Amino acid sequence: MKQLLYSCIFLIACQIQAQQSDFKHIDFRKADSLALAYKGTDLYDLQELTNNLSTGLTTDVERFRAIYMWVCTNIKNDYNLYLKNKRKRQRFKADSLKTQNWNNRLKKDVFRKLIKDKKTICTGYAFMVQQLASLANIPCEIVHGYGKTSTNLLHESDMPNHTWNAVKLNDKWYLCDPTWASGIQNAETLTFTFDYNDGYFLTNPELFVLNHYPMDTKWLLFEGTTPAFRDFLEAPLLYGNAYKTLETHHAPKRFHNTVKKHETVSFTYQLQKPVSDNTISLIIDNGTSDRHVSPTTKIINQNLTLEYQFNAVGFYDVHLMIGEEYISTYTFEVKG
Amino acid sequence: MKTTKPMSQKKNGLKKPETEKKPLMKKNYHWPFDLDTQSAKKTISFLSIIVMTFFFSSNLLAQNNTGTEVKGIVSDENGPVDQVTITLKGTDTRTITDKKGMFTFPQALKENDVLVFSHLGYHTQEIKIDKNAPFIEVELASETVQMLGALQSDKPYKSKRKK
């Protein structure tokens, strides 16, 4: 009986690990080069685009990769439309009818702009991926929900603000976020820079949930106990770079932490690939100045553990850094 | 013998006006031109019936192969929709609607062929071809979807502090 239970747990654990590493044996270079070869193709004949992107590819995962890569490297974020939508949604927040009317008006605009200018907001990205995938006979769904970023830490009362995709490959569902994978919008210069982030392709659901929470919890792709919305709101803040280096994030479990003076805090992560430990550091910001510290670092089997002791009372923003890149942020209130 | 007969009769039929004009030259004629006109007429009409039957039946067959030309218009709740892709299910044959939402499918279609109408932002619709209704009117339902957008940001977080 116990054995059965263990094997069940093992199977569940395997289920959870639905991610890019399932396709380690597949070389995506062929799919990626197809996406590159058809760069700039217009969107008037989506079937032809899909056929072109499938040329010579034998597996669904490769065909999906080519589609996803094409969308991520050809569709720009439309910052003006994003702002307009955000403003209107905020204004009509209390009035669902007005929100609906605005949505209907916007919808037409979004699709027209997407086809004509290849510019869109998240929902357009997700739609594009879904449409091309369905033309290639790959089951793909649009997932609406909450997306958390450093400039938008969400609150309980917030409305859903983000859209991404779930895709079924070899009878298993996977998650991906074409919007965030495509690049970075600079809010000051209003420019969008294509900067493909492979970490959002078939991401480990355990990592994905730290900044993506779907309205329909089945798209968490968790077996067994699913994290609650509250857990998501309280989760640490991850940056895009986290998806390039981390497989999962273990501790601290929360963004806001309260510790006692002289308490040692552990930061634990599973890495995707080997990282040299002298590149890992923390930035501790007390509000007036920040300093780089190198905590005790242990890496065993790509399991990274950092330990840091807070020796002064105060309120700190703590950033995990790998090289020059921000991976995650936490706050610590250190009490005497 | 029976098979060669009708074929030769036909030749006779063609030459008939000539033989009537110059009856005196009959002695120069050889078989099969010396057959009597009565039986020749009979076989010719029989032959033509056969030829006609073949002609029509083959015509019918041809029509079965080519099917009917299908035209139509695609609209949504606000009017015609252009750029809708119309694909013959299971094939690569397709066309798109023009500015007025009109299309003519490039290949003639058979009964029970299925056309797939797809456009970004609308539910994909499948229509079965009915031979008796070659003009199709399709109304696409737009996807009920919320338009959302969250920006990815690489800006490091900074707590707001009370001074």
C-alpha cells in the first residue's frame, strides 16, 4: 500500500515537471532557423505562414517551437494601446457593461493592428500563437490571468491583466508566455526592443506560478494541491532573467519577510544549468544606499543555497544577482 | 462482321449525297457503298443514339468530378469581414475574402465537402457544402475575450519608504 502511495507521489511529481526539459533530446535549431527564414512575412495568409513554418519539421514540439519563435521575434508590443487599455479599464472598473463595450471596440482594433502593423498587446500575442498552432493542428489554449512584474506588484482587488498560452504536446499540457518572451518595453523612451527570452517556453509550472496566476486554476498545471491566489500575491518577485537560469524557486517563499536581528536566512533554488558560484551575490538596499554582499554559497547538483545573516535592524530590499542580472527580489524587515 | 458493319455504314452515310447525284457511276462502287439506304438509315440512327448516350453520360460524370462553384459572403455583427481564410478541410486549397467580404472558392466543390472559415479574433466555423445552395452566407462570431496587456519589466524593484 505504501509502495503504491509512493509511486503515486512519484508519478504526480513527474507530472508537475512538464517543461522544456521533456524535449531535451530535440534540437530546436531547425525550428528556430525556419522562424528566422520567414521573418517579416505578413499576416494576410496565416495558413501559408503556418505551412512555411512547418516545412520539414516532423514533431509537434518542433512545429510549435517554430510558430512560437516566429511570433516572439516578429510581433511588437504596442505601448500606446497598452496604456489606453489600462486607462480605460481602470476608469470602467466598476462598470462591467462599459468595460465590455470598450473591450468590444478595442478587440476589432487589436486584430486589425496586429495583422496590418504586427503590433499588439498580450492577448494579441496569445491569439496569434493559438491561431497558428490550431492551423498546424496543435491543441493550444489562451489563458487569462494575472501577471506580476516589478512595476506592477498586484493586489487582491486588481483585475486580471495578462494573457499567455497552454499547449498540448505528446498528450501533456505545457505553459508558455510569448509576450514576455518577445522583449522589453521601455516605458520612458516608448521603444520596444526584441530580446527573446527562452525561459518562457514550456516553463516549469512551479516557476511560472510565481508571476503568472490563471483565472481558471486548471491552467496552473499543478497536480494535487494548487497554490492559492493569496500565495501568488505573496510570492517573491521574479525577473525575466530568473527564467533563463532557475528551474525552480524554493525559498524564501514570500516577498515580504520579517526576521529577528542576527537571524540567518536561507535562499534556495534549483538551477537550470551550472553557474559559477563567484558570480552569485545579493544586493542589500536599506533605502539610502545599496551594497553588494557575497553570502555563503553552496551548489550541489545544481541546487543552489545561499545563507545570509542580518545583523542590523532595518527594512531592506534584497535582490538576488547572477552576474550583472537581477534574478529575484524580497524585502526583509529586521527587528531587534 | 457485325461490329465492322455499323462503322462502315457511317462512311456510307457521309457519302450519301454524292451517290445520289451520280447514280450512273454506281458500277464503280465497291462494298460497303452498295448497301441499300433503308438499313443504312436505321443503323445510323442507332449509332447516333449510342454516341449521344455516351456523350451525355460522360458529361454527367464530368460534372460529378468538377462539382459546383461555390461563392459566398462572410460577415460579423457589424458587416462584411475581409481577410477571412477559407480552406477546404483536409487540403491546402484556400482563398481569402475581399474587402466586401466576398469570395469565390478556387476549386469546384462536391456535396459534403467542408469549408473552414478562420480569422484572427473569431471562432473558426465549418460549413458543409450543399449542392443546391452554392452561395454561402457565413456570420462569424467574435471570440469573447478580454483584451489584456501586462508589460514585462526588468526594472529593479524599489520599496516606497516613509520618510
